[in-house]
Amino acid sequence: MNGIHDILNVMQKFRDNSHICTPCCAALWSIVVNSYNAKIAQREGALDKVCYVLEWHLHNGMVVEAACSALWALALEERLTDSKSEKLTLLLLEGLHIHLRKNLVVKVTYLLLACLIHKSELVAFRILVPEEEKDGLSSIISSYYVHQEDPEIVENICTLFFELVQYKDVKIELLSQNIMQLLNEIKVKYASNEEICSIIESTLLRLQNTQTELDLMLQDQTERDTNESQAESGLTEDGVRYPIKGRAEGDITEGQAEGDITEGQAEGGVTARQAEGRVTAGQAEEGVTAGQAEGGVTEGQAEGGVTEGQAEGGVTEGQTEGGVTEGQAEGGVTEGQTEGGVTEGQAEGGVTEGQAEGGVTEGQAEGGVTEGQAEGGVTEGQAEGGVTEG
């Protein structure tokens, strides 16, 4: 107990002397690896005092190495507050950046960082989230390429990544940084090193599981967005339009809905093509086609065989049954006149069916010639002068 107390007092008294602080930190490390001694050091406030020495001599590689070793042994036994963890993490990242090419400093720094990450997610995020132009992840990746031939440093880097992937949000950030590519690269390079490969495989498995979860979540979100979009536009999952509310009660099909068919039309058997032609339910029941509806054909006309052209020419059902054409209908020919052979011209000239059968022309009819007079050869002038057939 007295030895730990004395070491800490000397460090505090000569804190600006690197030649004294370095062996003091090394001695403290060798003592506190014992858990009983670590508890004594904790009561003496050893961790705070060593952190102060680290910060004071951050540019001295030998002091940094010794201080990090002592801090690692202390951190294994002591629970740090978030504020202490964050402050120490920032010091370590800065020291790593300063001493990136010093093997011993880099190796012990990663041991301490892995220990801190294991105890606090805040430390993990502090490494991943740059602050004051200090990018922890970039420094770690850079240090790998500097020391990639040193298996001890590479193993410590892999251990650090293994500790990072215990946190879900951290795994997502690592995936976004494409860290799996680096891990696979290390795995290939150190394929014969069982310890390194074992750590990497466990780390990759956690990352791959998270990637699968993210892919499924993205797929589900895409499907929900698609369904919402289709619902807003009135489409089913197959791209077929949903029946509009109210129309479904009238058993409207998708094709009918696309043709703007109302419930009444659907009940009357109106097709989409008929609806486009403005066919009503009544017309559909009477067999009116879309073309006839566009031509103004009514149900009655459709029953009488009236075509669109005839309907446009004013032909009625009765006229159609009597053989009246559109031209005759326009000329005022009735069904009876058509049966009697009256042409449009005769009809306009007032010729009746009987006159038409007797050969009376339009002119004779205007001059008052009867059928009998026409048969007797009486002209219009004679008829006007009172001449009879005899």
C-alpha cells in the first residue's frame, strides 16, 4: 500500500519531469496488474493522476507508452464515468495521431481503447464521430497500413473492431464506412493466423447480421411506401385500380371502374367501352352499343334496329321497320309512304301513297291531279282547267 502511495506522490511532485514520470508509470503498471493492488490504487486516485501525466507529456512517446500501460491495468478494474472516459479517449486519439509510427505506443493505445469501448458506448461513438478535426476511425485505418506487417498491432486493431460491433448503432456506422472491406483484407493477409482470423470472423458475422436486418427493413419500408402510393392512386398491388367506394357495392369490375362506370350502369351490365360511349344502364339492357349511344340512339330505336346514322338522320323506330332511310326521313317520308313507293321528292311535293301507286308525280300532285286523272293522261294544266279522265 505504501509503495503505491509513494509512487503517486513522486509522480505528482515531479509531473513535469518525463525521466521520473516514465519509470513511475511503468512501476505502477507492474503493481496494479494485481486486482488487489488495483483497488488500492483506485482509492488513491491513481487513474486521475496518471491521466494528468499523460496529458502533460502527450508528445513524449516513452511517457505515453508507460502511462497507457498503467491506465490499461487500472481501467480493467475501475469503472470510469462518461466524462472521464470521453476525456481519456480524446487524449488517446490525439496521442495516436502524434505517434502513429511508434509501434509500442500504437499497440498499447489500442489495448486501452478496446478496454474503454467494452465499458462505454460513448467511447465507441467518440472514436467514430470526428471532433476538432480528429477522426478516430481514419487514424485507426491509417495505423493498420503503417503497421500491417506487425501481427501484434493488427490483432489489437481487430480486437478494437470486435469491441465496437457489440453496439448496434455503431455497427450501422461501420457498415456505412465500408469497414467490412478492410476486415476481409486483413483476413486474407493473415489467413494462417488463427487468433486474428477468429476475431475477424466473429466481427464480420455481427456486421453481416446487421446488414441483413437493414436490408429487410429497407425492403419492408419500400413495400409500405409502394402500397401507400398505390392506395392513394387507387391501384391494387398488381397495378389494377381499386373499385371506388360505392362502386364496389354495385359489383363494378376493374375494367368498368377504369371506364368510369357508375353503380347503376354496372347493375345494368354496362361495359367499360359502353360507359366511354355514354351508354346508360337502360340502353345497355336494350342492347345499345357504345357507337349507337354516341350517335344518339335510344333504347327504343335500338330495339327497332335504328343505326347511329339513321338516328342522326332523325329516323324513328317505326320508320326503320317501314324501311325508311335517313334520306327519306330527312325528306319527311313516313313509313306508309315508304311502303307505297313514295320517294323523298314526292313526299316533299305532297304525293300520297295512293298517288304514288297511281304514278302521280310531284308536279301533278301540286297541280291537283288525282290518281285516276294521272292514269287517264290528264296533265296538271288540264286538271286545273277542269278536264276529267273521260
